[in-house]
Amino acid sequence: MPEDQLAQIARGARQYDFSAGETVFSKGAPGSYVYWVHSGRLRLTLTSPGGGKILHSMVEVGCYCGEISLLDGGLRLFNASADRRSHLIGLDSRTLLPALERNPQVVLSITRLLCEAIRVSGERIENLGLHNAETRIWSRLIHLSHQYGQTNGSNSSIRIAHGLSQQDLADSVGLTRVMVNRQLRFWREEKLTQDGRGFVVILDPLALEAFVWRRSGSK
């Protein structure tokens, strides 16, 4: 995008500060803003009428949320709240959409990003609906490893410093904290993983994958 157009977009940006736990937007609300996380972290969740909660994802520094409602003019798909004190940069549709109309190559890039997000959501629906607890937890760890994982070059282990509690992990896969704790302890006893507060280390990713799918009865 040309520099003068980027400068115009920047002039239309607004800054927001949210305290930990404060709501940024709610599912079902109208929304015309997309938010970038400048500092802190946001959590996107879904809540059932009965009070059940699923943690969809964490939005880290440099990442964004709210883009779908901005682009299609529809209602918010998730609840967004500050996981910690957060500073956000917001752009509304009146600023961003005219710039996109003038730059179709940027629209194509955004379309690719949205397609990637749809694929991830489809995998999560499959995971929640079709797989057992162990496979669901393993699949979630693999997804988190793409965002937070650091590979040890000497032994191929992956340290996933996700910063989530076991309750957060449970909420993200539709299980109880007790079930997640039991599964992590079992893998730890089998010397497949190590874990602590806010992190999991997959000692041998291929061995863990084979172990999980063998126990699930899948090929």
C-alpha cells in the first residue's frame, strides 16, 4: 500500500487501554472496529446460555481481532476481553474500507488470512466433535506450538510457553480441568512431556503423536 495511504490510515487510528478482565466487545454486538494488540493480550471466548465457556484463542502483541465484523458489517462472533492490562490500536470501517477498495492486492492478502482462520476453526470443530479427550488435548497443544513453540535443535523437543492455566486449556477443548490435569500427568509419567505453570514441553513430538493415535484406535 502506498505510503501516503498508510499515513492516512494511521491518522484515523484510535488508541484504547483496557484493564485485566475488562470487556473489549461481546458476541452478538454490532462492531465496526478491528483491534491490534500493541501491548498485553486478549482472550476470545464463547459462552453458552448455561454458563459453559470455550476459550477460542489468545490474541497476542502484533495480532488483531474483530476483522470479520468490520469487513461484512455483521455482529461480533466472539467475546473479547483483556487477559492482562492491554493497549490496543483500533481502526474503523470508515477509515479502512475505502483504502481496501483502492488496493485490491491488499484485499487478496486479507482473503488468504481469513481462509487460514476458517481452516483453523474447521479443525477445532472437528477436534471437539469427533475426537476423544486425549486426542483433543494433544491437538490443542500442537496448535499452541505453532504460536508459542520453541524447538530445541539438539533433541527436537518443543517448549510451548503458552502462559495459560490448566483451566484455560480445559476451556479451549471443552473438558474439565481435572481431565486435563490427569492427561498431562499420564503423559508426564510416560516420559512424553513435561509441564509446569504456563508451559508444556513435548519431549518427542513424533513419539507423542504415535502414542496418542495408537490409543485412539486411529491410523
